[in-house]
Amino acid sequence: MLSRVAESLFWIGRYIERAEDTARLLDVHFHEVLEDPTVDEAAACAVLLTVMGVPDEVAGRHQDSQAVLELLGYDDAPNSIAGALVAARQNARGAREALSAEIWQCLNSTHNALPARVAAARDFGPAPFFSYVRECAATFAGHVEASMSRDAGYDVLVLGRSLERVDMTARLLASRIGAGVGDEGWTSTLRACSAHDAYLRTYHQGVDARRVLEFLLVDRLFPRSVFHALCAGEEALTRLDPASGRSALDEPARRAIGRARTDLEFLSAATLLDDLVERLHELQRTVSTVSEDVTRRLFTGSAPLHWRIEEPAT
């Protein structure tokens, strides 16, 4: 596979996951601001923008929910929902030979419908837009699983999706901790991750902050947990570079993702909440390290930084 095609697939996986997870995070934010009159909107917006890695000079100009929605939802930057969907389609144009017709049609139709969806969200509210983005991401994921051969192209896309999922789930949890939410807030967090039903079936009791963190961080069976995403990313990375030698001394990516997975795998319940914010930040740094090394080792060229992570040429 051409390295430029592999890089495009990697970023398609990241961008679609970024769009979906940003929609989930914003959905939780807006529900809380609208439904709970005790929430300090400006403070909640500040926490959200900090968690998303928005520079202070930019965050200072976006101090209410509508401004945050414009920045993280409708803007054309790759860190917004709309921008990520546009970037995914742009990358897909350069990787058509590696994508099935169904995947291309999904990305193309989403891109074509985006202006009307954004306009409707501005006029009537963002909730239908968030649902639309999640449905499109689910359709894309279904076509990937059903129509892509399990070759290097699939592994690169899964690696990108897994890294972004780790990053965004860590950011979501950091935003909840920073907001100091109660049990109702953690219920919203579970719903944002499509995890509420799975959580109830696992624990057979009400929502508890410690158990929510345990479920979303270290559960081995739930596909949106950080641990599960790390495992999927590590497996894909191993398949992509199987002949790298008997040691991992010169493989920063595999070493970083393996260390992060091991740290979570053998974390005891008693220490789950110890230095949790720093642990979440370390997960984000791991994603950056792995992404940079994968770009250097497997793709041609390097990508410029944009806010929080590097962006590819499209």
C-alpha cells in the first residue's frame, strides 16, 4: 500500500471518531446547561474548552455555549465536528482505491448534507445535528466492518480510530471531573458513550462515579473503554509492523501504547482515583507519541500541529 494512502486511511479513522466523540461531548454539555439552572455556563464552557485543548487566546473569545458550539461544532477547523467530517472526506478522495463503494458513498453523502444540517442546527438547535453525526459515524463503522478486507488498510484505519477514541474518552472523563458532576452527570457521561445500558447490565445497580470511571477506563469487554481501544490499537500496530525485531527498543509507538495498556490492565480498584487527572493527561500524551511515531515510521513526511495533535496533508 502506498504510504500516502495509508496515511489518508489513518486520518479518516481519526477524523470520523473525532467528529462522533465531539458530538457526544457537546451533547452532554448542552443538556446540562439547559436542564440544570445551577450550572455556571461560563465555567462549564471554560472547562470544556480547556479539556479540548483550545488555546487560551481562542477560549477567551468563546465564553457562552453558543460560541462554543460554533467553535467546536460548525467551524471549518479539523478539531470541530463539521471540519473533521470535511477532512475525512478530503482524505477519502486520496484513498478511493482502498475504500469500498459503500464507505465512499457514506462519507460523500455526509459531506454533501453537512451545510444543510449545520444551517438547521443553527436555526432549530443542535440536538438533531448531534444525532445525525452519531448515526453517520455508526454507518461508516458498519461499512468498515462489513466491506473492508482485513489487510493493512483496515489495520491503519482501526489504529487511527482507536487512538482518537482513547484521546477523546480521556478528554470526556477529564471534563466530567473538572465540572464536579454528581450521579446525574455521570449518567449523562455514560449515555454520551452509549454505555448506559451496558453499565447497568454489568453492575446491576445505580450509577456511581467510581464504577463509571472503572467501566469507561478499564473494562475489557466494552468497545468504547480506554483499555479496549488501547488493545485494538496495539493489535493493529503489531500487524502493521510484524517484522520489527525481537526487541522494542527502537519502537516508541509500540512501547508507549503497550505501557499505557499495561498500566491500566493492572491498576487496582483502590488506586483507580489516585492522580486520575494526571493519568488522563498521560493517556493523551501517549496518543500524541504513538501518532507522531507512526507518521514518522509508516507514512511519508510529517504533519503540522493544530491545537492538540498533528494534522495530515489533505
